[in-house]
Amino acid sequence: MKHVLAVLVEDKPGVLTRVAGLFSRRGFNIDNIAVGETVTPGISRMTITVEGTETLVEQVIKQLHKLVNVIKVSNLSEEPSVMRELMLLKVNAEVGSRSDIQQIVETFRGKVVDVSPDSMIIEVTGNEEKMEAIKLLLQHFGIKEIVRTGKISLLRGSRITREG
Amino acid sequence: MLMKKKMIKGSAMIISALQKEGVEIVFGYPGGAVLPLYDQLYDSTLRHLLVRHEQAAAHAADGYARVTGKPGVVFATSGPGATNLVTGIANAYMDSVPLVLITGQVPSGFIGTDAFQEADITGITLPVTKHNYLVKDARQLPGILSEAFYLASTGRRGPVLIDVPKDVFDQEAHFDYNVECEIPGYNPTYKGHAGQISRAVKAIRDAKRPVIFGGGGLIRSGASAALEELAERAKIPVILSLMGLGAYPGDRSLFLGMPGMHGSITANYALSEADLIIATGVRFDDRVTGKLESFASNARIIHIDIDPAEIGKNVKIDVPIVGDVKMVLESILKKLQFGDTAEWLKQIENWQKQNPMPGGLKSSGSAMKPQHVIREISRLCDENTIVATDVGQHQMWTAQHFMVRKPCSFLTSGGLGTMGYGFPASIGAKLAAPDQKVVCITGDGSFQMNIQELATAVNNHLDLTIAIINNGYLGMVRQWQDIFYDKRYAHTLMEGNPDFVKLAEAYGAKGMRACDAKEATAAIEQAMQEKGPVVIDFTVEPEENVYPMVAPNRPINDIIIGGDRS
């Protein structure tokens, strides 16, 4: 099973190395990771997706807690939460195929953000299923390049993941 | 009018912080990048022990820390100075020993340019320190220093490294030192959860075949008295891991010895047959558990540990209690209830009678038995003696045959298994406890890994007995070749060993040789009376193996008994 962890860290030099290094030396795999600011200055939030059993994820969380710069770790997969990822795809788009591509993009509520004589850049946000679905459809036209932000996630409702 | 605060140099801040933290001695080795700190040290009242290799500084500080419970402090220079510390840091990390290590670094402007003697020591030590710092500005120093001491000596202890660029030593800033500090992501739990403690009390009450299995956590938290009370009030036998030896007196009848690969047969049987294991300050290392699937399959397990990540890491736990071992045991004692263990103790007594430790008797043939030498040293030492070992056969024989009665008096590299640890650790121990006898039991292989420290010991007039259990082999590796590799002794014969007696004399130490039991006794007796370091080279049976033995990844009750049990 995939687990999405929200990790609040002190925004200090080397903190990403500490977290990434912990995963590699303990033999845990990071599926993806996204890092950014929070509402509190000096504190960053990492969203880490890790695949594994309950026992493994429990051990990942405990080991993360041992890092001095890690303030809080929550497993968002255990609770109702909103999960999103942003993906940009550069797709072959000859004049003849553009309207077909446009249609697919609209169905997935994506956006065409750049057009050149023979290609388009498409922006799409959503969960993993949606990403995989649009990728599959666009493969038909030839995907030249993909870039993804990694998943980010917030708890549903008014509850928040805070450092306290 | 505003008071103008005095500005002081970064190097002066470090010395001043060490004094405020109660540091008495620094173990170290100077060099280019750390020169400003040594210049500052020159005028201070702090004692400095000059070693002959930085690794020995880390091990000596480790030995000092294990005896005193206080963080051991180390200075070294950038690049090779810092990288030479790495083994000592990893060793302390694995055994949860508090160290604060301060390394010089190339000047800030040169970092990242592959400057002379530059090494990314914070990067290198990331996986083997509890935490580390690269100081960018002297204004950060007071905060970082107090955090480093706080982190090293609280929670699960461990080494903390501070890397200081040369220009930061010379940079001036205000110095306002506060020993108390707060770190948002660091809040160790000391007091056990009341609900879990009640569950533990019930489990102890209901157990018919309980056993206490204790480790290094007992020693670090000072839990010996609580452990003794629990064992003796509830009549529960005690098993101690290698790291736990000394936490419970080795001569008590409830003590069953060490478990695991070279543990006592009784300890392994007891763990396998117990219906309750009270695990205190242990981490279920593979050398203890053997094959995990069959470990303690009949038992419920209570696990008390300061580090939540250790609970459930290797073994499934029924009653997890995160907290300081001493505090948790004291809480359990307040509500202690217990059943009748008489039948269980009788069973254990039978195992003990049927399975004495092999190799305990004097050898009849020409070659002396190594176990005999260790028993003899043990017999001739008083109960306050501190023993430090290196790593290998002699280490296991010491764990089996040396009578350790008190906590903080058995120093050994348990987790990392570092050959070369013992001798420098014994130097640190002697400085920590000048009034106690200190003995280093080592092998001919291990001793040569830090033999240069004879100069340090001689120069500082340290009364140390260094006992080399000399079998002319890397004995433990040879034993594995004997058992698992068809006696193909690839590169384990230590051809070209020096004459250790002459070598000791060349350093200005006393050297002795003992080839039989009579000479051994005489040499040990004489060494105890001598001033300064004494090296005794005990020539022992070259191909003696350590038994009992459990092959790796076998159940711990599947024991190769072996050895001469006459």
C-alpha cells in the first residue's frame, strides 16, 4: 500500500539530505517527495509517498521522528484527505491531431499552456489515477517529455497538520 | 545607558562553553584548520590528552563517557583529522555513547573548492551521528554548543559533531551561554505510559516462566538498583546482553549470563522457553536473537526503551513502553505483583548444572587455554576494576569468563565490533577513574590496530594492564573459516607479529610474556603492582574456538556445544 506522509521540518541547511539519506540507509523507498513552505516562517513541509506494509511505514515514521530537524510526521493516508499532483506533458501535436488532443485535455480538465508548430505542453492536476489515465490516452500521439511535482496533500475539513 | 557586551572569538566561546558544561578533559590531535582552537586551549585550564591517531581520541573519549556517563569531548582538524574520527563516531553511535566532537574545517570561503585538507565531514558523518552541525557564523556557536551537549547526553545518547571553519574560530561575537535549550523536534519521553505500565505489572503477575533481558540502556540510565530489586523481589532470572554486562552482579545466582551467538546455554534455553520476557534497554540485535522467526516463540514480550524506533523494529512486542528504563522500572516496582517462579528456577538450575561454560579449566597440555588467562585476570582483579576489550575471540571469552559486578565497568564495542577500540577506551577509562584499576584485554590482531597509543599511555603515566591473548591468528575469523569454510585459513594467520614485549619496552612501557599457567598468574600479579602501562603477552592455544556457538541465523536453542568441558 502507498502511504502519504506529511513531514514538518525546520527549514535548515541539509534537512532534505538528512531525510533522503535516512530513507536510503534504512532501505526504505521514496516514491515521490515534494517540499515547500508552510504558514509558519522557518518551517517547511515535505510530502513523502512511500510504499510498504504497515510495519514498515511505522518504522519509517519512527525513524523520521528521530531526526532532530523533523518536528512532526503524520500519515495522511489514514484519514480523509485531498491529494493532488501537477504534471506537465510535452506531446507531439501536428496540426491534424490538435483538436483530438484538445478534447482529451478538456475531458480531464487540463490546460494547454504552450503550442508550437509540432508540439503542445499540457498541464494537468489531480490524483495518481487521473495522471495515469491521461498519460495513457496521450501516448497515442507521442509524449516527448514529462515532468511531475510529486504529490501534495491536506486533511479534509478544518483540521490542520501543525507543528505543535 | 546600554551596557556594551564584550565580543569574544569563536574559539574562546568553545572553550568557555566546555567549561560551563563541566568538561574536564579533551581528547584530540591538532592540525591546520583547528589551530585557532588549540591556541585558545593553550591558555585554558582544560586538560588535553594528545593521542597518536584521531581514531584513538574518539575511542578514548568513548571510554571516558562510558565510565562517567558524561559526554566525551574530542578535537580534531579538518580533512584527514576528521575522517580518522569516523570509525570512533560510528562505534559510539551504535552503542549509544555521548560524544561531542569539534572539528576544524577549511575557511568558509574555501568550502566546496576541494581545498587542502577539506572533507565534507558533516556529510560523511550524517548516518553515524545523532546530529551534526556546520557552523556558518560565530553568532550561532553558543546555541549550537549547548544543543550539542543537550542532544548528546539526553534521550538515547549519541555522538554529535560540530564542524567549525577556521575563520569562524577567529570571528568575534557576543557570547551568551544558556545550558538549557529547547529544540522543537526533540522531546524524549522519560516517563512510561501509565496504562502500559499496568499491563506490564499484570503480565509479570501472571507469568510462570519470566525472564529479564537487559542491555546497555540499563547502564546508561543508571537502572541497576531498580533491576536488582525487580529480579530479587519477584525471583526473576536475569540475562544481560554484551552491552548490559555489569548492570546486574555477575556472581548472583539469578544471573544466567549473556544470550545469543556465544551466550550461555542456559540463557538461550531460558529465552526460548520463557513465557514472559521483560526486555529493558535492549535492541534485539541479530547476534542475540539468531533466527528471528523462532526467537522467543513461547513468550509475551514487554519492551522498555527510550527510543520508540527500537520497539517493534526486529521483534513483535506485546507491551511496548517508551521511556527511561530506570524511571519505568521504578514505576513498575511501585505496583509490583508476582507469581511463584520456584519451578522455573529449578528448571534453570538444572540447565546450569548440565551446561557449564566450556574451557574454564587449566589446560593440561603444553599450550595455555585463553579462557584460563581471562579467569585468572578476573580472579586477581578487585570488584571495582574496569575492563575494556577489543573485538574477537578474546572479547567473547571476556564476556563469558570475566566476573563483571558493577555497571560502567565493562567497556566493549558491541554494535560496530571495532577492532582497535579496547586499548584507547582503556586510556579514556583510566582518566575517568584514576583510582580504579583498568585492564585492557585484547588480541594480537586488535592491539595492532591502535598500538601507537602506547606512547600516549606512557607519556601520561597511566597505570594500565594490557593483556594480549596472543594466538597468532585473527582468531574469530579463523574460527568461522574452521566451521563454515572448510578450515581454509585465508589470511588469518598473523605472520610477522612483532615481539610485543620488546615493542612495549621500546615505547618505555613494561613488557612481560607468559606461556603457561604459572607464568600467567605471576605476570598478572606483578602487573597489578607496577606503575605505568604494562603489556603482558599471553601465548595461548592457537586454534581454540569460542563455544558455545549458535550459527548465524539459526534458532538460539540450536547450539554448537563444542569445546573442552572437563
